Amino acid sequence: MAQLTETPTRTRSSVFVRLAERSYRLRWWALLAWLTVMIGVTVGGQAVGSDYYNDFTLPGTESQEAIDTLRADAPADADATVQVVLQHPDGLAAAPTRERVAGMLAELTDVPSVRDVASPYASEATVSPDGTIGYATVTLDGESPDVPSDHVRTLIDTAQAHAGDDLRVELGGDPVRAAEEGDGPPGEMVGLLAALLILVLLFGSLLAASLPIIIAVVAVVSTLGLIVLASHLATIADFTPPLMMLVGLGVGIDYALLIFARYRGELIAGAERDEAARHALDTAGRTVFFAACTTVIALFGLVALGLGALQGVAVAVALTVLMTMVASLTLLPALLAIVGRRVERAVRRRTRRRARREARGAGPDGGVWRRWVSLVQRSPWLATLLTVGALLALAAPALGMRLGFADAGTDDPSTTSRQSYDLLAEGFGPGFNGPLAVVVDGDREAVGAALGALDAAPGVADAFPAGPPPDGAGVTTVIAVPEHAPQDEETAELVTLLREDVLPPVADETGATYLVGGTTAAAIDFADAVAERLLVFVIVVLGLSALLLMMVFRSVLIPLKAAVLNLLSVGASLGVLTLVFQNGVMAGALGIQPGPVEAFLPVMIFAIVFGLSMDYEMFLLSRMHEEWQHHHDASRAIREGLANTGRIVAAAAAIMVVVFGAFMLSPDRMIVQFGLGLAVAILVDAAIVRFTTLPAIMQLLGRRAWWLPRALDRALPRVALERERADTTSAAG
């Protein structure tokens, strides 16, 4: 008689298992490799130094065409300038004051990088009507990013050494603002200490708590060294390092935490240390890998925007995410092999204590999360409507968001750049701090026609040539001073009015070319370029991310749900930023000045938050999917999935919030915006979306959540988040 024999279940050796085995077995080599990379790139970066450059060029815009024209035909007019603003209550015309000012100007000519100094007494236009405020213009040798900051600081010190006896001397201009950027409290250290405290409370062991932080620090330091070296080969903005540290520390700790938490879970379930490491990488490691891929997809979506200032930042932050992912998948197993015995002892002790508490009636682990999910599942429509309504309310202020760039008017009132800004506004009007540079390519008559049209234009307070008009055809810059401050909406409307209504008829009449440029116009063009390309960017990121989720979870509805929920998290973050930084809500408590939201902030926030939100989405859904695969009970899958992961996701989100929130200690307004925006987004995403909205919607979807049309199922490649085992088969013998 034939016998039925059962082929034993075999675990397929996935790439994650092989990676875990090699890292675990070659632990010291893996550790040595990472230390070599970290030390090598750090030493190399310190040896050659950085070569960061802020590329805000916008090909195709009128402001960029204006600066390109000046560079080609009047290169001296494209050089950076510094305003030395003077005030004396008795007037600047008094002989003793004139002598002091003349002595100061003579000294300024000897400062490195100074090409020319124009006296405030050379023209009536450079002294206020009441004679108490005036300014000298210092022209530097090159554009602002090319002038060494130590030369600018020497210029500031030399000028302010002549202040006193009622004579105020303040300096303004982009080079001064860049040189004044100081160092605030070490936000990354504050964030790391807070993260360590959360991890100690979570794991009950300092050693266990230190492992995710070690992974994050090694990955971030290594990436920072690579970025310093890469700055000599590619255009990377000088604000890239703090952004990549902000994201890298949060992501690095999170990735390592998710894998380490699964490792502890396997130990508690009775697995040996090496087996626990393999299982952790073959489950949580997969989740980390695909979550990192989603984040990188979102960041590389920024490259599609075609904005030079963002492309280098996007690549650098994407590299940081990849490095943290690789460190979590290679260095963490090696460290677990080295210190695993001590970690295991701590886990066993805590397991025994938990067992004694449960014996006394404390309830099983995850009981709080089960009760919470059960409550949500009883009223899923109510939970969905309440949370979505709250998110929409938080996001509503973003509809009125004004994009722009911070100028000296948003600097700390104690800085000399802000003091000079206020003095110029007091003496010459608020629009004087953001003049429009109208580049005229034509003859003397064309310049005169432009002056006449600008003087008659509503919203222009004054118009005058920056230099003598040419005798024949040539390039001349005409300065148009708006009536309103640079960041006011009326100034943006004036730029549009000049370009579309005022100057085109003059160009038709004279045959000359008129281009409205300058810092204020460039900021408006940049904001418009971001707004115009935002929809394409969002569609690209959503489409690619949805495709990845569809392959992973074999579902149509889950990717759609994830996209909508992530958009709500981002919208809530941008709404809070609008309230705080634009509308001034709680601005005083944070020590910031109200103004526009940085023009590139929404797309950066979207890319980073979208990717980070997917981390929690994948981690939660992967455990739900495991339960669904085993039992095909939708309600149980939701409940058990969240019960097994809620504590870890809450800790991971708390770490992200404190790491991002710590960067609000920075003196840089842009970094504060990033810190607050990311912290709010993660807080909202974890506290509201993942723990309430997600289980409520999954409950409403039920079995349909895991539905995928057969045609799509056959067409899409299979990407598994769980360990795959060969099916048990029966054979006739």
C-alpha cells in the first residue's frame, strides 16, 4: 500500500537571512568595516574641507534672466553689496560726524574682498529726508556665496568700531546675514539624550537602549563625511548637513529600534540568539528595507522639480536614509552578536518579571492596545469622522500659506542685520529693504522711458538708475523701490504688475528689453516655480509609493488609504507651520519673527514626512498582514497587529518627535521650521492616524482591505514582507 509522506517545512534562505547570518558570523569584520568607513570619510572630509554652495538659480524665470544679463554685460553690477547704515539724532551732516564717517569708510576700503565703497554723502538719495539716517554701499568682490564669511565679519567689526557718542552703525545685506548665523544649543545632542531616555524606559536596559543610537550616530557621521567630500564634486547647499542630521538621527534610531524590538520578541518567544537575529532581519528588516525605499522614492521626487537648490539636498538626505538602512541591516546584527548574551540576560529577567505580574492579574502584554483597538472597532465610522475632521481642521490654515524667503525683517531683533533693516525702513520706507532691480538693455532714452513708467506705476515709491545711463546701447540697472515691505503680498503683486502691464508697452515703444529682477523678485519666482511643479511632484511620489505598497501587500485599497492618510498628516503639519510662522500664533514663545514660510519647505516636508509615515504604515500593516495570512480574520488581524506593534511604534514616534523637536533650539529660522514641521507631522501621524484612523478604516474595509484583482496579482511582481516557507506537501510512496 502506498504511504503518504510529509515533506518537512523548510525556510527559504532569503537575502535578509543571508545578510543576518554573515553579519552575525563576521561580527568583528562588519564592525571594523563600518568604523573604517566612518573614520576614513570623516578624516578625509576634515582634510579637504567642505565646498557648499547655495544654488538658487531658476532657468527660465525673468529674475534669473536678469542676473544672467548682468553677469554677461555688466558683471560688476552682479556683485554682492553691504549697506553700512548710519544714524545720528543731530543729523549726519555735522562736521564731526562727517569726519568720523569718512575715517570709517577709508578703513573699509582696506578690508579683504571689498572692491568699492560709496559714501552716503555722494548723493541726496542716500540720506533720509530728515537727515538723521543714511547708508554707505560697500561692493564686494564677487557674489554673496563666493565671499568668505571671515572677510564679512572683519567688515562688520571694522565698521562698528566707529559707533558711539550717539552714532549708530549697523550693517545689512545677504553677506552680513550669512556671516551672522550663530551656533545655537546642540539640538542633535539634546535629541539623542531624550531618545536614550525613552529607549531605557522601553527596554529597561541601558545597553539595549544604546544600540539604536549607536547605529544612527555611525550612519549619520559616515554620511556627513561623504557629503563633505561630495560637495567638491556636486552642488550641495550649506543648509544640507543640519537637515540630513535631523532626518538621519530620527530615521536611524527608528530603523534600528524596529529591528531590535523584533529581535527581543523572538528571544522572548524562546528563539536562540542567532535565530532571533535571522528572524528579526527576515521580518522587521524587510519592513525597514521597503520603508527606506519609499522614503528615497519620495526624496528623489524632489529631483523631478528641477530646482537646483533642492536637488543636492534631496540626494544627500536620500543617501542618509540609505546609509541608516544599511547600517541597521549589517551593523546591528554584528553588534547583537557581540553583546547579545548580555541583552538576552536582560530580556530573560524582564520576561520573568512580566510573567510574575501577569500571574498576579496584571494582564498580558499589549492589553492596553487591544482594548483601545476594540473600542475603535466598535465605532469605526465615528472614529474615522472625528479624526479626519481634526486633521482637516489642522490643515485648513495651509490654504492661505504664503511662500517666500526669510529676510532681515525676520532676523532676531538683536542682530545688526535686523537693526539696519529697521533703520532703513524708518528712514526710507518699508519697501527700501526689498528694491526691485529692473535691468534695461537699451539706450539712454530706454532708461528714461523706464524711469517715467516706474514713477507713474502704483505701488512704486521711488525709481532711480543705479549708475549713469550708457551713451549708446548697453545694460543699465534701474532701482524701483516698492511702497510695501519685501514680504508683503502687495510687493508680489507689484512684480506681476510691472512685468505684465507697466513695462511691456514701454518695451514695444522703445525696442529695449526690460527684466524685473533682484532678490525680492527672485524669491517670488522661486515660490511660483515650487507652486507650479508641486502637483506633478505629488503625483509622481504618490504613484510610485502606491505601486510599491501594492506589490508588498497585494492590495488596491491599502495604497489608496495610505496615500490619503499621509496627505492628511502632511497637510496638518503645513497648517501648523502657517499658523506659527506666518500668522504668528505662539511665535513669541518660540522666539521667532512672523513671515512667509520658506518656499521649498512644503515639498521637503512632504517628501520626508511621506516617507517616514510609510515606516509606521508598513510596520503596522506588516504585522496585520501576518495575522491575516495565518487566520484570515480581518478584525483579529487589526487588533493583534496593533497590540504587537503599538508600544514600539509609540516609542519610535516619541523618539522622532523629540529628535526633530530638539532642532527647534537652532537659531536658524529655516531649521526651526523643519524641526517643528516634522515633529508635528510625526506626532499627528502616530497619535491620530496610525492608532485611530488606520484601524478604524481597516475595520470598515474588512476583508476587502486585502483584495487585489487577479489580473493585477498576476502582473505585479511578488514582494513578501514575511518569511516565506515552502508549503507542506504530500506524496505517494
